[in-house]
Amino acid sequence: MGSIHPYENKSGKWYRVLYKKPNNSQGQKRGFKLKRDAQAFLDAVEVSKRSGEFIAPSDGRITIGSLGAEWLAAHKHTVKPSTFHSIESAWRNHVHPKWGDRFVSSLLRSEIKAWVASLSENRSPTTVSRCLGVLSGILHDAAEDKRISSNPAEGVKIARRTSRSRGYLTHSQAEALALESKYPDFVRFLAYTGLRWGEATGLRVGHVDQPARRVLIVENAVNVNGKMVIGTPKMHESRSIVYPAFLAPAIESACASRASHALLWGDGVNYLRPGNAESGWFAAARKRAQANDAAFPTITPHDLRHTAASLAISAGANIKVLQRMLGHASAAMTLDRYADLFEDDLDKVAGALHQARQDQLLAKGRHGA
């Protein structure tokens, strides 16, 4: 058990509590004006020690800045470089300036909620979610290390994301965009295979199986802060996809003039980039296509992946085929992303059920007769 000791200073008589921590080191807390308050603290310490929930006040007197640096260092090797760049940016620009000098034990849930609300006024839901995720991750580890009793950021809500309307191109619109672009075959390839930009631009001649019309996706080239970083595909798993026959001549031509290690697209040496969002080659091709077609949607390069999904579904692809084609972790993820594209199937299913019932009842009637 601990003990309570009186002491005096200029303001009068006070009490301090001495107690043993679970590791048998000495702990103390001063500043109790009343002995009964000191006794209540000592009783709470003993209860928390027996329940395994003891947290020494001194353990919580470490700053978010110190813990955040450790958390980032440990987190760096568990995510993709592009993901880490976003996380580090959220820490540097938002989390550290707000919380870096605060002791981890001093953060209140109400403060965190107010911070999230303030961020939401001029930042996107994605940015707010990322910032809250960084702070919550740091606090989660602090709770696991018994520096705080619980994570005050856990369960804090952010504004719901508003999904941007996807730009699904038709076959004719995809071709129009290709014809207006600097790299027409690359645009067609993206629109009909569904590869992510980094997966497609990272393809090498040696990854192509021309007789089977397949490409093996084993690399992902991502632009991180102006530098191309080469890694594995998004789900860390290689996969193969089949490309349509009309793309075969362009791929055959690219393969014929290049070594196995050369990049398949562009000049074979430099990774293709879409350029500036407003003035790059892709944006320029889109604007020319829109000038010729008032119904042409405002799309991003990533929308060609959505276009591929849309065209595959309209061609009869089932959800498992689409999942493999897009490289999603599960069919549930694919269905969640593209549920809107299957809505027309409801009418087809209802019509098919009606016809099947009619056919069976009619056949039964003839048999009975």
C-alpha cells in the first residue's frame, strides 16, 4: 500500500501521496489540500493496479509531437510511398501545428471534435479524415502503451463524403478521346483494361504475353511529390488481365521495337504522366473532345478505369470477373464501387422471372391437358 504525508509551503498545509507503480518504482502525487482527497487518489491507484488499468500521471506527460514522430517512423514501412506522403503531409500541415506541443494526457474529446469541425469548413472530407486518422493512430498507440486510459479521438465523426459523379464514356466517346490525344493507344488501353494509371505506365515489354493477349501487372509507378516511385500493385499482389483483340496491333508494334525490360508505353524509357490537370496532354485531349461533343463528360485519367468497368458490365461481365480485372481485394468492394452500373439489371431480372414463370406454368398446363 502507499502512504500519505503532510507538507507545508507558503500557502499552508498540503498532502502528498507516495505509492508503488506496477513495476515497483516509486510514484508520487502532490498538491492535495485535504487528506481525504489524497486518500481517495491513493485508493483509486490501488484499485487500478489490481485491475491492470493503472496509468501513472507522469507517463501521460509526453507531447503529441514526440509520439507523432515515433508513430510516423513506424508507419512508414507499412504503407505505400504515395499513402505515406499523404499521411506525412497531414501530420506536418495540420496535426503537428495544432497538437504537437500538448501532453498526450491533456487532449479532450470535445477539443478534437471542435478541431475536426474547424478543418471541415475549408478542407475536403478526405483531408479531414486523413488528419483525424493520424491523430487517432497516435492516441491509439498511447492507449496501448498505457500512457492514457482511452483514445479520445476514437469514434469522432466527420462530414460524410459527397461522391463525385463518375464520367463513364461510351465506346464512341472513348474512341473520340483517343483520336484527340497524344497517346491514342494508351488511352484505348486504359479505357478497355481498367488498369490504374501507375499499373499501366509501369508495364514492360516482358510483361506481355501476345499469343494469349495478356499482360502481367507486377509493378506500379506512382508520382510522389514530383518523383516516380516504383512499387508493387495496390493490393501487393500481381495479376494478369486480358486485352481486347483490337489493341493487339498497337501492342505488337510496341513490343517489336523494344527490349524486354523497356517500358511498353511512351518512349520506352520514361514513365508516362498525364500532365497538368488543366493544360497537360490528357486535359487538352478532353477539351478537344468536348468541343466536338456537348455531351462529352469532364473526366480525369482515373475515370478511364471507371469507363472500363462500365463497358465490361454492359458486355456481360459478372462481378467476380470485374473484381479480378480491376484488382480489387473483394467482390464486395467492386459491387460497392459500381452498384449503380447494375441497376439496369433489375429490369432484366424482373423480366426474366416473369418469362420463366409464364413458360413453366404454360408447360405444366399443356402437360396436365
